[in-house]
Amino acid sequence: MDLQSRRDLQLLSEVEKDGCVTQRTLAKSLGVALGLTNLYIKRLARKGYIKITTIPRNRIKYLLTPHGVAEKSRLTYQYMQYSLFYYRDVRQRLKQALSAVSITGSKRLVIYGTGELAELAYLTVRETDWTLVGFVDGKPEQTFLSHPLVPIEALLNWEFDAILIADIEDTEKIRERIIRERVPRHKVITLCPES
């Protein structure tokens, strides 16, 4: 699913929830400029997905048309297919990364991160013979999914065979930071090929 389709779905959903939503609120929700939001709204209106009406005091109200409801349903289905494909793909990549390291007899894993990818990694680890030691990222004395959550500096106090970076955007920066904490490079696992 491309970015434009995701934005269309998000806009149609927001308009369906609240027809009196402002473009400023929509822009903030989408994470784009106000002018770009205006263009998106006009494009959706041209396609017949929404109707723009004026209510008293120069306020604008957006109405989802029957054609817009159908488009929202189509995009929702497309998004669900994309999400399931992504979910399966990431889990497969996680299993491959773990099996490549387990050849050496490794079985104790630390996961770096606390986002959705870390949750996916946690579920994948539970299906293997690996033991999860805990999560790294954040403040000490916290937990994530009922496991210890420690700052990266505390890694030396844990016994583990590998650390999985559950972050796709800053992988290289995180890898270097982990290595600076005296974790051997061969113990660092990522979902992206090493550059």
C-alpha cells in the first residue's frame, strides 16, 4: 500500500469520525503541511469521496459520500492485506536472523527497542528455543512485556549470547552505540544487512 493510499484512508476515516474536523487538525494527524492537506481534501472531493459544505459562520463541514464509504472500505481491506504481509515478512526475517546465530549454540537473547517491532520480535522468540533475557532501551527499573528494561549501558551486567536490534530506521547508529558499550560485533543481530 503506497503512502498516498494510506493518507487517503486516514483522511476518509477522520472525516467519517468528525465532519467538522479542521484542516489544521487533519494536517497534524497526517504529519504534513496545512497546504498539502488542503490539496488532499480537494483531490478527495474531486474524486467524489467527500462533499464539502459550508455551515454558518464560514465553517466548513466534510461529508463522506457513498462513493467515499466504498473507497474507505476498499482501502481498509488493502491496508489489512498489506499489514498481514508485513507482519509475516518481518517474522520470517526475525526467524532467519535468529536461526543464523543459533548455529553457534546461542540461546540467550536481548532485544533492543520497545516499539511494535520489539513486540513482534518478542512473539517470534517465544516460538523458538531462545530465552529472552530482557529489553534494552529507556530508563532503568522499568519493564516491557513483563521483562526488565534497562539502559544500553547496563548490558555488561547481563549474560547473553546475542542482542537483536528491533529498530529499522536507526539500525547502524544503534549498532555502533552497542559496540561502543563493549558488546562484540558478532553478537549484534539486525534485520537489515550490515553495511
